[in-house]
Amino acid sequence: MRAISPQKLGLKKKMYLNFTRDPKATRSGFGDALVTLGKKYNAKNKSPKIYAVCADLTGSVKMDKFQKAFPKQFVQVGVAEQNLVTVGSGIAAMGKIPFVSSYAAFMPGRCWEQIRTTICYNNQNVKLIGAHAGISVGPDGATHQALEDIATMRSLPNMVVVVPSDYEQTKAATKAIARYKGPVYLRLTRSATPQFTTSKTPFIIGKANVLKQGKDITLIAAGPLVFEAIKAAAILKLKHNISATVIDCHTIKPLDKNTIISAAKKTKRIITIEEHQITGGLGGAVAELLSENHPTLIKRIGVNDHYGESGEPQELLTKFKLDAKNIVKEAVKLCKR
């Protein structure tokens, strides 16, 4: 990957690095952080605290390292997602911190009612990890491309929804949700994506990161598409003289109301970018917030009432108009209104 300086993209140098390292998947950040948590909690407690529970996808969801390091704290339930989350709820009821994981299409896809009743209704301290989310799953196709999971999970009382943007931020998010007491849904992707955060980049549940300040329009993104928003902001400035604020909204619920409302008041135009249906996801959450607090021109970029398709990740981002090129196009149009 060709090096791009944070200064060229308008990022704060101390918080972000040059994009020179190989891309890594967010799921890998989760797997590495889970092992670190296992070691940390075992050192502090006589009784093990961190447990990993999987539904026959150990390597794919990157729980294999944890399984090898802590075999007595790993539970394999097989292809049984409803059992997966209820076992997790039981482990949490015993005072442990279970991380339960499967593909997002299957968890929460196949076990929403069990999540609702056994976890959220009882406010159990379960960490739900939905891997392989979004269209960037690629060749696996529509059946494995979860595009509705944010909507279903953020509708549940007591549930926190976190969508990290890269490998390092996923490590930080995994550690943060372990400290948080209550149900959390962590959404992960399969493909290797650019890294732009560091171990020093702030991560606080419910607090969005403002990556770049601008005056004409605000780009609010979540997950790996934050990088597409960063690129779009650079193109907007260089080719169109449009100054864009860029917000990494890694927590969809609870939403960072103050940061989003402040940006809306400043730029008067908002674009949301997500690898999810535009209904009920990040765009829906931002639209709900602003309609009640500060009505603002909004364009939601996401999958528009359509299922995914098979293809290479970048091909699909282009087809569904989730890439930087389309973000620029929509920003220019919105700035003319």
C-alpha cells in the first residue's frame, strides 16, 4: 500500500499513523485482544473471568488463539446459535464475562429472541461478537452478508452497539466492552482493511472521534468505511474546495448526541456512511437524533433496501456506492442545496 501521510488527509498526527502497514481485519484485532484479556483477568482473579463461546466457527471468528491458550475457558456449542447465546447468558449469571461469537448473519440473525429474553431482559453481562458483517464478506454472498444486524440490535433495551473501524480500534473496543457491565454487540468484518488508528487513539464507549474538522459538510461513518470517508474528505478539499468534518462514530448505541448535534449546527449538512441497510443503522440513528433536536439536511449512504451479492470486497463497495468516489459525488450535490 502506498504511504499516505495523516497531514495530507488532515488528520491529527499524534492520534493516527501513516498508512504504510499491511491491512488487517477487525476480526483479527478482536482475537488478539481476547487473548490479552484472558491473561489479564486470570492474573488478577483466582477464578477465571473471561470465557469464549463459539458456534463451530472458531478460526473464522478468531477465537482459536484463546482456545489454545485457555482451553478450560472455551466452550464449543456447535452449529446452534440459540444455544450459543443462552449458554453465554448462563455463564454471565455465574459472574463470568462471556464473549460469544458467530457470523453476524447467524448471531444475531438466528437467535434474536434468545438475545432479547435471556440476555437483554435480564441485563446479563454478555459480549456478543457478530463477525463477517457487511457486504465486504465478499464471495460468500447474500446469505452470509449481514446488513440488518445493527437495526435489530440497537432496538433492544440495555444493548450497546459498537462498530470499530480498524484492527487497533477493535483491540481497544474489545478491552472496553470487557470493562463495561451489561450486554454489548460488537460488529466485525472479514476482509483486511487499512489501519489508521494507534494504541494511543482514544476509545470511549459512546464517544465518537472527530478525525478532522471542516466547515461545509460532516461525514459520519462507522466500521472500515471510516477510511473511505477520510479519503473522500481529502478529495473534496483538493478537487472541490469543500471542507469536511469527519466523525468516526464507532458507537451506534448510545449515540454521541453532543458531537453529532454540534457538527450539524456547524456544517448544516450531514452524510452518514455505513456497510448496512440505510434503514435502522447508523443513518437511521443519526436521522432520528437530528429530527428531534436539530433538523438538518442528511444523505444516508448505505445499502438501499437490497440484499448483498457475491464478489470481491472492493467490487461490492463500488457496486453499492459505498466508496470514496460516491461519497464525494453525494457531498458535492448536498453542498449545492
